[in-house]
Amino acid sequence: MPAWLTIVLIIIVLVVVAAILLAVRAGRRKQLQKTFGPEYDRVVADSDSRTEAERELRDREKRHAELELKPLSAESKARYSVAWEEVQIQFVDAPETAVTTADELTTRLIAERGYPTGDYDDQLATLSVGHARTLEHYRDAHAISERSKSGEASTEDLRQALVHYRALFADLLGENPVRSEGATQPATEPKVPAQQINNHDSDVADSRPDATSR
């Protein structure tokens, strides 16, 4: 075989191998983007390179696969729903206390589902695999809760925190935590009871269902 033909064949093989590797990498990237949603872009932005970011996300998937996640029983779901309704009612008279309780209740739910709750960053990392699309709500809620501890959060901030907590809470619960008999569920983020602020907030504390609606 002529030397030039050998070189051509080698080049062709290398091109084919490169194309396969690129296709595999593109497939993995697409799967990561599908799994992590907006969290993918966030991690890429916070990393030195896309390769490093994708390595981090794959590590999260491995750690997530090692968890023993547990579905909630119907009794647990009902218990958490009642507890959340009480938090929303509590917000009317004690918004700071209600947000603190919402944080504690969400942490208990995270733990009961089988996720780690010790280190906040580890908590976010493992939650991001299955709940990436509501994770930013949890970050925002946590940030407001931290500001609240030093008295730097307004009532409107606290109201938003409860809305944010509820997004992840409902995602973990698998259903809307507040259900009213005969009521139509809103298509957008749920409102929470709030004190009147500039005449534009609404109080929905009377939406708590009775025992027959659960």
C-alpha cells in the first residue's frame, strides 16, 4: 500500500473517531442540560470552564445515585400539607416566625425524602439533580431567611420567601400543599397570606381546607 494512502486512511480514522467523541460529548451535555435545567447554566457560569462544570454535575449525579430516597406516604403528605397551611395562617400575625417555621418544615421534608440536610451547599448539590427547576426558589428563600435573622428583611421580602419556600416544598411533596374544597388551583405561583402592603397584597388565610378536603 502506498505511503500516501496509509496516511489518508489514518486521517480518515482520526476524523471518524473525533466525530464520534464529539457526538458522545454533545449527547452527555444535552442530557446534563435536560437534567439540571437552569442549574446547568449557573454551574457553568460559576466554573472556570464548561468541562469543569460538567464534571461537577456528573459528580452530583453520582452522589445522588448513592442516596436512599424515599417516597412519602399519604399520611405524611397530609401531615405536611396541614403544617404548611398553619405556616401560611401564622404569617398574618408573625411573618418572621412563619418564615423561620417554613425553613424548618422544608428542611424536615428534605430529610424525610432522604436528602442530606447538614451542609447547605451539599444540600443544594444533591437537590439539584431531581429538583433543579425549583432550586433557585430555595436559594432565594434561604437568603431572605438569613437577612430576616438580622432584621434586614421587609414584610414583602418575607412574603416572597414564603412563596419561594412553597415552590420547593410542593416539588418535594409532589402536590400543592394547600388544597381548598371546590377551589380552582392557580396556574402561577400561589399567593400566601400577607399583611396589607401599599394596598396590593391579599390575605388568603381563609383558604385552609377542612378535614374532608384532604
